Amino acid sequence: MKMNDTIVALATPSGAGAIAVIRVSGPDALKIVSPLFKAKSGKKLEEQDSHTLHLGNIMDGQRTIDEVLVSIFKGSRSYTGEETVEISCHGSPYIQQEIIQLLIRKGCRAAEAGEFTLRAFRNGKMDLSQAEAVADLINSENAASHQMAMQQMRGGFSNEIQKLREELLNFASLIELELDFAEEDVEFANRDQFKGLIAKIQTVLKRLIDSFATGNVLKNGIPVAIVGEPNVGKSTLLNALLNEERAIVSEIAGTTRDTIEDEMSIGGVGFRFIDTAGIRETKDVVESIGIKKTFEKIGQAQVVVFLLNAEKFGVRSSEFRVEIEKIRNKFPQKPILVIANKVDKLSEEELNNLKSELEVISSTSASLGTGSVEYIQYLLLSAKTGAGVEELKQRLLEYVNTGALRNSDTIVTNSRHYAALLKALEEINKVEEGLNRDLSGDLLAIDIRQALYHFGEITGEITNDDLLGNIFANFCIGK
């Protein structure tokens, strides 16, 4: 991409609407827009102060295209760090394209995906991790993903990395200085203080790396697999959770032959529910493929909801226990929420017996050494009447570690940052090993430089065109 020309793009979603905003940024933004704009006040646009609004018409020669409101941002006092003009016009697709094509004919270039934010990064308005957070903010669909993106965009993550990098850089400079006085055997960097710094960096890096497990699922939605035998009410439960007829409900066994997925927000956290094919022995080839996919989805899920028929539980409790333990043994670290569905059809005595049986299953499974009681819980529910659905939502929230989110701790959500943190920790561990073995400064300096390199990859102090191209290609045009 050229960085010294003037670009234009629609900054609002395409299509008809009340208004649309067309963004122009670059050294000639005012020079290009000004002759096309006839202000109601009669004043010239380029003579007005920065951060002011002006009402007038966009003219193509003697033809009026639209009455618009123009915002001007002079010098570096803009989102991109360069002269910017934003034209708010009526939201007709025809008007939008007429103005954009006029601007292109007068010297603008159509902006590429993410080019405005790329210019903001290039001009020092934000670092690379903050720029990436802009895309996350635009794509946020619930309170949790929004909060994480906002914190990163404000510099919470990059500030932590920058502080560590500066402290490490200070010691690196002292060690590099020692190399200049190698013959005098002078030690400028206090090794005990350096060990303390390395321990501090390791602690912070491990915390950030561990946060990725939470951040990644909060950003993309917590996957919840709804499993069980056919006709137990999995599709009915999905419909009850979503409050819409999303999945086909039928008395015919094996209706769901593929997985059905949909998302919803619970307590500000996104959940992705997966309705799977009923688990049973079958000779139907298509249904068998669906059952195979069920186990694949269980592997991908964060939480497994095992649905059983409360009416049949009394005579088939041993069968259900075998199925639960089969999932438990194959996926020992996955929380399983056992739900007895259709409890609205049970008498009070049958309901009490059911509770007792489920408590036994829960406590027995917990004592097998595969986890605590929290890893396998039970809940009574009627997907048909909706009884217990709200309690299910609260139970699901309990499985999500939102403590860091509530405390506004830094949470890593970006896989690129995660990979760089892992590499940085690897190099820091090498530095620690070198200090313990009392290695010379020149050998320590090699690993320190590598750690600094990986820190710089996160904030963008060290970058290349291929990396920037990959990052900003995922942005929308106009941002």
C-alpha cells in the first residue's frame, strides 16, 4: 500500500440507511474535497478550523449530488494521524457511490481493507495490538468480547508488555556495555537484581499465556455440546434456550443427523450451543456419520450437556451411567452437566427418586479421580414447559472463568499475541538458565535480544509488510 496518497471509502455499512459516512484521509484530503463542497455559510472549507462541522452541498460541476454535513480534522489530529475529511450524506447507495466515484475522479484512491487503521498505526496513533483490538471491537457481539476489546484498545495489554520490554532493555543495555569492557572484567548489571526481574517477567508472561484459554473462548463464544440418545429433547432444549424454533422437533428417532449450531448471550457472555445427532447403535449410514460428528463436537466443546429422559431413568439408570462414564473417560477434563428432561411428566415420588439416583451418579463419578464434584453436576428440567431453563443458563455461567474479566485484568484473546508470548517465555527461560549457569554476558545477550524481539512483535515495534498485510486484510474496508 502507498502511504502518501489520499484514500477514500465508505465508513458505514453498505446499503440503504438514514445516513452514510464517507471518509477521506491523506495529504490532499481538504484540497480534493473543498472545491466539491458548497457551504451554506459561503465559507471555504480549507480555511476553517480543525474539528468543525459544516453544512452544504456536494457538487459535481453545476449538479447537486446531495446536501451533506462535512467534518474536518487537520494535521495529525485525526484517527489516522493525517488530514481527514468525513462526509455525512443521505444513506442512498446511489448517493454514496456518486460521491465516492466523484472523489476518485478528483484524485482519491479507493482505500483497501483496514487501510485507515494501518495509517493510524504507521503514524503512531496506536500500537499494533491496539490496532488489532479495533477489529475485535467492531466484531464484538456481547459484553464480554466488547470489554476485552476495549481494554486492549485502551492499551492495557500493550502497556504491560511495553513496561516489561523497557525493564529488560535496560538490563540488556548494561550487559551490552559489559561487552565493551570485557578485558577489564567489569560487571554493570547486578546479577541478583537481574534474576529478580527475570522471575517477575516469567510470572507476568505465564499469567498472560494462561489467560488465553479464557480469552479465546470468551471472544469466540463458549461452545456447549448438547448430547444424548434420540428423542430425549435435545432440539426442544435448543429451541427453549434460543426462544425460537431453530431445530426440527419430531417423534421420529434420528431426526437430527447433522449438528445444528446457534449463539446467544447469557450474562454478557456469548455461548455457542451445538445440537448433535442422537447417540445410539444404528445401521443408517447418514445417521452414523452424524453420531461420529457428535463425538467430534464433544471434543471441541467447553461444556457438555448430557440430556436423558426422566421418564425412562428408573429402569435404565445403569445404561445412562455407562453412557456418561463413556464420555467422562474419553474427555476427563470436560465439565458434564447431566440434565433429566421431561420432569413435568413425573409424580412427586418419582421426582424424589430421580434426584437421589442422580446424586449417586454425580458423587460416584467425582470419586473416580477424574475431577471434583463440580466437573459433573445434574439438573432437573422440562424443555417443553421451560421449567429449569433459566437455572441451566446460570449453571453454564458458573463454568466460565469470568473473574479476570470482572477484575479488569488483562486477558489475551489474539492467537498471534499468544504465540509471541510463548516464544518470549521460552527465551526468558533460557536467560534464567544462563544466569544460573553463570554464562558470559555475550551469550546472555543473544537470548535477551530474542525475547525483546518477540515483545516487539506484539506491539509492532518489530514488524514487516507480510505481517501487516495478514493483520489488516481481516479488517473491513472503511476502517
